Amino acid sequence: MNFALDSLSSLLVAIGLLFVGQFLVARISPLRQYNIPVPVVGGLVFAGLMAFLQTRTDVRLSFDTDLRGFLMLAFFAAVGLTADLGRLKRGGISLAIFLVVVAVFLVVQDAIGTGMAYLLDLHPAIGLIAGSITLSGGHGTGAAWAERFVEVQNLSGALELAVASATFGLVIGGLLGGPVSQFLITRYGLHPEDGGQTETVSPAEPVDIIQAGPVLITLFLIVVGVVVGNALYDLFKDAAVKLPNFIWALFTGVLLRNLLGIRGLYRVNEESLNLLSTLVLWLALAFTFMGLRLWELLDLAGPLLLILLVQTIGTAAFATFVTFRALGANYDAAVMAAGHCGFCMGATPTAIANMQAVTERYGASPLAFIVVPMIGAFFIDLLNALVIQGFLSLPIHGF
């Protein structure tokens, strides 16, 4: 039996998925302790249910997830609205450092994959598939390279391996970042420089409270960010360097926040912004997990699974001992280490969810929410393509 749910019914399912995640996080202490994001918890439960229906029954469900695109743009516009350039300018060097760290890790990731493939007597291309092609590149990059491997090297089953590997990475990326960041924060006694959420507000400072008016204005600014971001994307889509549309939404949010502040026209209500950004990100991730084909992992070959497990260990170790230290070994670095785990195993939204789960507990990190999306959403694809081509030029790959 096949059931196709329309957009409204799919939204209802997405909200229910989040309720499940909230319920479990509130009642299972390890999920709270290790900062596992609510949409990841609820999404995995839902994906498990879909896998059961797929493998054990004749019930098939399909969902309309078109809202996900708007929700992700809205989230990045909201991220831009959090960016007070006066606070961020001192951390600009972090972007360059993180870029180098990410480039180095892509090489490490493919070296692990290629080395494990050699040890397991597998085709070397499988090592790349279980490396940065799918883990840092995601499903789209994995499918594109798998097609090329089939054409050039007649590697049978490459597409199935790529989809399964990318799915594994998406799941692990959402589970790994929180524990890594938690370890770093507790091990080194880290806290936000400005005191984060525990900072006492002086009587002279205005206190943000959630009211309909500020929420409506914040929602208006977010939608403006999406609309203007889309317009700029269309305007510059034929430029030599093509930026993704959500980067334009993020830039628009940054400009709105700082132009309004400089002119003294409006001070963004932080509580309203936090509320709306959390809701749109949770819903976007819920739609992502609704499309997760978890049952494909059930057919994952043992050797490939072993490679992916080693990749997971390597990712955690690199984020802990390299990413964290290179970025300054402070609270922002710990948050960005969680984000690095998210996008180098899964995707940029997963990275953001990891960081959000950490900052909700320990305090804000505006720098992390600018640096990580920029690297994870744009530069990662360019760097990844260069690293993959470099590995394919090695004699063992025969390209």
C-alpha cells in the first residue's frame, strides 16, 4: 500500500517527529548530557519506523518536503541576523584557520579510506566513496562520483555504496558532534567569553521577552533575508564564482542586522530570533530525516562498514586534537569542533544542529555560527573536489 502525504500532512508529521525527539531528550539523560540534537533523536526514531515498514510490511509512505528549502534559507537568514560585526571582527582569522584545518582533514579522510580499502583488498575507489566523496560531500556528490566510477572503472554497485555511506555519515554526524564538544568543554572547563546564557543583565539594559510584536518583526526580517537572498542568487548565478543561495540569505541577514544597528533604527530581539531560528532549523532537519532511507544501511557490506567506523574514530580524534587546538582551544573552538564533526560526516545543517544543541546548554558562540556555515556550505565543495582529484591522480586509481 502506497500513501503520498501532501505538504500540510507532511508538516504535521515533521512536528510530531520533533515532539518525539523532545520527549526522549527530556527523559533520557545521556541524550541531554552529550548534547544530541532534538531533531536528530526524533528523526532517527522516525527513520527506524520507516525502515521497519519498508522491510517488514507492504506499507510505503512518501512525503512532500518542498518546505525544507525555504526553511533552510530562513535559518541561514536568521544566522546572519545574529552576526554583530563589532563582536565578530576580532575573530576573522578563525575563518582562514578553519579553512586550512578542513582542507587537511579532507586529505586525512581520503587517506583513511584509501588505506583501509588497500588493507581489506577492496577497489581503491571504494575507499574514496567511504571517504570525503560521501562523508564530506553528501548524497549528491556521492551519486555524481559513483556514476563516474561506473563509467570509467566499471565499479558495480558504486551508487548503492555511495548512498549507504552518505546515509551512515548523516546519522553519525548528528550523533558525534555533541559528545566531542561535551568532552572538550568539561575537560578544559570552557565557557563563553561574554558569559553566555548565564550572564547577569544589569538593570540599565533592556531585557528581551517574547511578545507578538518583536516576533513578527523578526519573522519579517528573516523573510526579507530569504527574498533578497534569492534575488541576489538569481542576479549573480552566472558569475565566475557561484555562491549557494543560502550564503546570499546569510549575507543579507548580516547586512540587515548591522545596518539597522548602525543607524539606530532597530535592535533585533534576541529571544525572538533564537525562537524562530530554532524552529525553522528543527523543521528543516525533520524533513531531512523524513527522507532518510535508513534501511539501506541494513545491506551495508561488512568491509565498507569497517571503513566507516574507522572514519568515525578518525573524525572524533581530529576534531578533538586538531580542530579544537588550531582554533584556539577555547569555547568557540569547542563549538566549532562539534560543527566540524557535523559537516565532515554529514551535512551543514547537521553541523548547525550540533552547535545549537551545545550553545543552548552552555551559551552563545556567534563566531561559530558564521565560520562553520561559510566553510561547510561553500568552501568544502571546492576543497573536496581538489582533494578527490588529487587522490585519483595516484597510480593505484588508474584515472
